[in-house]
Amino acid sequence: MNTSVAIDPETGAYVLTLPASLCEAAGVSINRPLIVEPIAAGLLLRTARTQNLEQKLAAFDPAIHGGELMSGLRVGQERLPPCQGG
């Protein structure tokens, strides 16, 4: 199986084209992220693991992921006193 590598002239990035037969054999599909790792012999490509909702919820730790993002002092418009309608 042949694989070609080219440099994208607009971005200067390398573009790797994999044949459909190779992707099918490796279980790679469109829009499935790939992880590319440099190794001594070249590059290692593997599919990124995807998690379902149950797995994501199981990995959620409120001590790390919970809480208010901006819990500090009020800034900008937040410092103004509330308007008194009347």
C-alpha cells in the first residue's frame, strides 16, 4: 500500500494521504481523530479513544471540574449598585 506525504503550500503543514483500504483495515473513519507520535523508526498513528456519556460522567471529578469559573471579586459592570426602579 502506498502513502503519500506533501507539504500544504498555504499553511506549510505536512499532509498525509492514507489509502481507503489502509484506513478500513486499521478501523480509521472520516472525522475520527488520529494521534500521531514520533518514535525512533518514524511516526506512529493510532486512533484516539472516544468516550460515551457514561464514561465521561464516571471520569468527572467535582473537585477538579466543578465550581464557578470566575469566583473572584466583581469587576466592570458587576461593581455597579443595582438599579432602583421607581
